[in-house]
Amino acid sequence: MLRVLVLLLLLLALGVLDCRAECNVCSALSNAACVSQTQFMFCVNNILVQPVNSCPSGTFCTAQTAICQSNSSLASCNECGICSADLVFACMGVHTYALCLGTQQPSVIRGSCAPYLVCNRDNPNICGSASTGGQVSCPLMDDELYSDANTYCRSVQRAGRYPYGNTLEATCKQYVNCYVYGSIWYGALYECPGSTYFQPSSQMCNTTVPSACRSLQWP
């Protein structure tokens, strides 16, 4: 345990690069993989090995050389469609969730948070207020709940670029850029050019199909 803590402190002291990561993907910079927004595992030969380590309070797991960062906009490992630890629910968007019914797979039973509340995988009440520090577990825009990017970003309240959806030839090519100006959150919707797709891991467009567009099934 002491060895892990010393290594973690060393990683926190190192410089950072502006990049993000997907869940359970080993980073070449840190030789570790985020398994949640606040937890990580070290890698041996690109394979995750126990135990699961937690970032210090107030920090988030990233793919950077310094694994845990206090800047929430760098937080990695979006938890879309991943059931909570007690297998009760999974966040399917900023405001939407699905019941897991004691299994690892989200069911077809869906629900929505009240206005101005966001879905958080670690919240026993499922939904909480972003304005009081509640983190968005799945920053995927809920198409049916947002009329524009500004509304989305005022719910997320976290700077960065976020995928718009998971339709391969449509929304997977789009992303929302959230920023704050004069204490007010704003957002703008962009589309990747040509045959490129938005990559949440790098916050850039390239020809690789995002993993969410290949694996997650949405209603």
C-alpha cells in the first residue's frame, strides 16, 4: 500500500498533457488505465492488474502522466451504460438512466432526472444537482431533453468537448464544446469534417470509429 501511495504522489507531481482516456484502456504515459472517473489500475504488458486504486478526494482519473488531476474537465472514463456498484441503475445520458435490476446490463426500463438534476452513477438517489458539485457520469447529450447546446452545457457545468450521440453516420460525427463566460455556461455544436468521427479520448476528430458507436446499444 505504501509503495502505491508513493508512486501515486510521484505521478501527481509530474507534468501533464492535455488528453483524455476511455475506460479500461492502458495509457502509454502512465502505464495505468482508468476504471472509473476516480479509480485506476496499473497495467503489465497492456493488461490491467489488481488492485483497484482510488484517486485522492477531489481529483479525477486521467490518461496523463500524472494519473489523478483536480481539473474535472480532464476527467476520463465516461460511465455511460455501466451499472452502479449495487446494480440498481446505469446513466444513459446527462439526465437519463436505465434500471439494471440486479444485473450488469441496463434494462429497457428508462427514467429521467428532474430538471436541472444530472445522473450520477455513485449517487444512491440516481440524480443530483450539478451546481452543488454532482458529477455527470455520462456526458452524452440526451437528444430528447435538449433544445440546444447551451442548455446541455448548463446542465453539465464542466468545460470540455463532449460527444453528441452514438449514431454512426450522424451524431458520432458531432460534439458539443462547453465553456463558461461571465459565470454563465455556453455550448456550441460542431461536426467533424469528411469521413472523421469525434473521439472522446482525445477530444479530436479522426477516422477511427469511437468505441461507444460500436458497442453501446441505445433505444
